[in-house]
Amino acid sequence: MLTIYRLARNAFIECIREPIYFLMLISAMVLIGLFPTAALFVFREQLKFVIDSAMATTLVFSLIVVVICSAHTISMEMKNGTVLLLMSKPVTRASFVLAKILGVLSSVTVFVLLCNAATLISVLIAKDQFRLEYTPMIVYFAGIAVATIYGGAVNYFQQKAFTSNAILGLLVLIPVMAIILYAVRMGSFHSPAEIDPEEFIEARHLIPALLLLFPAAWTMGAIATALATRLELVSNLTVCSVIFVVGLMSKYLVNVWIDPTDTFTEVIALFIRAVLPNWQYFWMADAIASREIIPVSYLMWSLLYVVFYIGFWTLWAMAFFSEKEIAKDSR
């Protein structure tokens, strides 16, 4: 277990130190922070627009990030011969794969956490169709700038990695800002009756929906890491994109193409729905729009679904890697 922990920690550090990881994170956070400005062109649906756009941005960017991280920690190590060095030590192939999956999942957890905190602040910015709250907007982008400056200063004076320290600064500043700004907004209401649902959304409606983005990203990470044992970056991204798009439509495709009266086709439908992840389970934008509270039981069932799904792809990753000739890739 200690070996797996050390390998997973190293994989996590490698992921967050990648410049492309930081670039994708900053791009996603800046987009989420700017969505309220585009909401000025919708009719009394600014909160729905911001939430839908922010959640979609988080999912799409998470897909790209997990593919890049898995390619860097597995595919690149096969090419440069790092895997051969690890295999010469008391490290089994199963431990290597499991540690890489845990490292990638940890990195995407940080990514989704910061995007969710940015989403909460973005919702506070979009107060009205024709008016923005500039104070939280200024505080938010100032926090991003301060974290970036901190990473640059640490890199300049202490010769430490810029990206990991900048991300550390974001982890400290952005969630704290989100909590404080939300508390200030809630403190401005003397009673729940004063809350206008078209101008403000309570955390009890929004937070559960944002929490469901974590298992969605973890599922993507497990799939991308498993495929990285066999595929390069571009091909891995292509296959993962196809799985993502088809998974969004899996329920519709099964209902249209499969005849439910035929037992054989019904079995095929069940198999397809079991193999392809149904991303609609994690997309609760409609529930937020109707101000429904997502029950805790749904969150727990979704987590259980993802645990089994990650376990399924982890077994496939171990099977792929156990038959992989790693010496061939390092030549």
C-alpha cells in the first residue's frame, strides 16, 4: 500500500505540474467567471444560462485534462523508459496501474473543485438580467491574479514549480472567497421570503448538482487511464470523446434502435447501457432550474455506480497493461 501511495502521489504531482493542466484550469475558470456577462442577452434566465454553461465547461475541460494527464503519466513514461526503471524495482504492474489511476483521479478532483467554486461565485455575479455584481467579479479575478503571482514569486525566489504553487494558491483563495461571498449575499436577506429565485439560488439546490460532477470526472479519468496503456494522446482523446458523446445519448439510442419486445435485443440494450456511462445521471441542470433539492440517497447511489464503473475500467487497465510489452516502447 505504501508503494501505491507513493506512486499515486508522484503521479498527482506530475499532473498538476504540467503547464497544460494549469492552462486548461485557468481557461476554464476565466470562462466560468465571464459567463455572467453573456447572460445579459437572455430573458430572465441568467442563472440557468450561467449554471448550464459552467457545468458543461467543467465536464468538457475535465475530459481533456484526464486524457492529457493519463497520457503524460503512462504513455510518456512508456516512451522514455521510466516504466522499465519502475518494473526493475519491487513494483507490480497492477500496483503501477492502480497508482496511476488514483493519481489522475486526484488531479481531476482538484480541477473540478476549483471549477465548482468558480461556478458558485459566477452565480453570485449574475444577479440580474441587466445588472452584474461587480464586487464578487473583481474579487474573483483578483484571487486568480494573486494566486498566479504567488506561483511566479515562488518559482523566481525559491526555484520551485510555478504551476503547482499557483494551483495551491487557487485552492486556498477561490473556495474561501466562494464561501465568504455566498455568506455575505445570504446575510443580505432578512428572511427566505425575500429571496428572488430569478436572482439568487441557494446552496442547497446548487451544491448537490455540482457534487455530481466529481463522479462524472472520475469516470472519465478511469476510462482515459485505462486507454492510455494502449493508446497515444490523440487517439485516446478521440476514443474518450466518442465515449462521452455516445454516453450522453446512450439512453436515447437504446430506446430508438433496440426493440424492447425482443428478449435478445433487450439483453443487448442492457449490455450497452451497462458498458457505456450514462452522463445524464450526473447532469442535474434541470433539477436546479426547477429548484428541486437533490436527495442525499441519489448522491450515494451515483457514487456507488461510479465506484463499480471505476473498478470495471481498472480491471481492464490491468488486463491491458499486463500484456503490454513495455520494453518495445522505450526504444
